[in-house]
Amino acid sequence: MSDHPIDMSKSIRTYGIVGGLLLVFTVLTVAVNQIHLASIALAITVALIIACMKGSMVAAIFMHLNHEKKWIYGALILTVVFFIVLMLIPNLTVADTIGTVSPYTAAAEHAAQKAEK
Amino acid sequence: MEIPYTVEPRPDSGLANGKLGIWLFLASEVMLFGALFSTYILLRVGAVEWPHGELNVWLGAVNTVILICSSVTMVVAWAKLKMNDFAKGRLYIIVTAVLALVFLVNKYFEYAEHFGKGEGPWHSTFFAIYFTLTGLHGLHIIGGIVVMAYLAGPGAKLWKRNPDQFTNRVEYTGLYWHFVDLVWIFLFPVLYLL
């Protein structure tokens, strides 16, 4: 960010505009919620898309990520990778079958027991 | 002994130490809130049914507007300091802290209403994750207010000795504050609307 007073005045105007846009998106989020979309999946998708747009604006303009040094981008790329892993961890609970009986094994054992009788 | 690289950038990173420090801290914060968002997904996907309309959407929306406004005032405070306007910079820091306090007052009324109806964290899985997420976020708001009060109060003396270092401190506080705003931008739809 340049330190020149005129540049900073321009930046302040940009911050105001972005703040206004964020407020518009907030109203949009509530409005979409009020009209009750056809499915919950659609409602979640729309709400998260708007939230991502708002979050990107905050990060790019207010946090100056639109022009940062590469060390910060490097740290953030690593964070994003680990964040994605973190978000996928709930899937392990679905994939984890330790201590549970597989339906196929159970069916095979049931059939074997039946044949023995 | 003077701490090096508080104002001038390090030759290797091209950054003042504080800037890299606050970004690494924010990276750890992403993982902290990420773990709780991940927990939310796990609980929600595993639930037979998930409650809707338990929270006051309008109060949540008002708090979103308050936090967005506070993010604008915080970044303007930094810009004013960059323009060597200490009085306005300090004023905007105070306005940001006041907005943060208003957010907390709103949250207090919201919490009080739920506790009054017996809807504490023990009431359901939804309220357990709601209080955990918003409680942790609220603690971050309190942390932000403490730092801003310091910068506008006793910490402001630094401006006379080293205005660039003071401006950098305000920038780092701003980065933290925008992150707190960013977390709320996701918390609001996830908890109040969906």
C-alpha cells in the first residue's frame, strides 16, 4: 500500500465502497433466506457462495491480500491445504468400519449358518 | 536493546516481523475455527433432523452489519495514520471498539433470551455447537476490544516516539479484526439461516 496521501484518500473511498457492497450482500443473504428456496441443498449453496464472495472482499481489500508479499501467500497456501484436510476429516467417520460388521460379511455368515442347519 | 524489524522490512521476507507474525497467528486461528466448523459439519450430517428458526435472524443480521461497519472503521483508522492524521486515526479506533461493544451487547441479549427459555448448550446438539462457535467468536471480540482500548489509550504514546511502529501495530490489529469479521460472515448464514 502506498503511503502517498492522495493514494490513501483513494483507498479510503475504496474501503467505503467495499463496505457498502458487503452490506448489500448481507441484505441479499437474508432476502434469499426469506423466500425459501426449493431445496435445503440449494439454500446452503447460495448462502455459502455469497459468504465466500463477502469473505474474499474482506481478505482482498481490507486485509490487502490483493497485493501482499510472497511469504504471506506461502503461509496462506499451506493453511488452505490443511484447512481442506480438516474439512474432509468428517468423511473418515463414514469410511471407518473398524469394530463394525460389514453387511456383506454378515450376509455370508448368515447364509453359512443356514446351510449348516 | 531495540527489537529489530518492527518498521523496516527484513531483507529475506520483505516484511516487518510483526506482519509475518500476525499472519502466522491468523493461520493458526483458521485451523482453530476450521476444527469447529468441521465438527459442525460432522454433527449436522449425522443428525436425524436439524432445527431451523431457533435463532433471531434479524439480531444476527444487525450484528453482521455492525461487524462490517467496524471493519471499515478499522481499516480507515490505519489509512488515517498513514496520512499522519493521528487524531482521526485514534477516533476511528475508538469507533471500532464501540461498535465491537455494541455487538457484544446484542449478543448478551440474544444469549439471555435463550438461557431464559432454558436453551443452554445442554439443550440440544444445535445449541451446543451454537454456543461453542459464537462463544469462541465472542472471546475474540473481547480480545480485539482490549487491544483497541490499549492502542487508543496508553499505547497511543508510541505515536510520538515512533509513528511508523504505532501505525504498524494498528495494521496488525486491523488484520486480526478483519479475520474476526470474516469468521462471523460464515457463522451468520451457517447458524442463523441454514
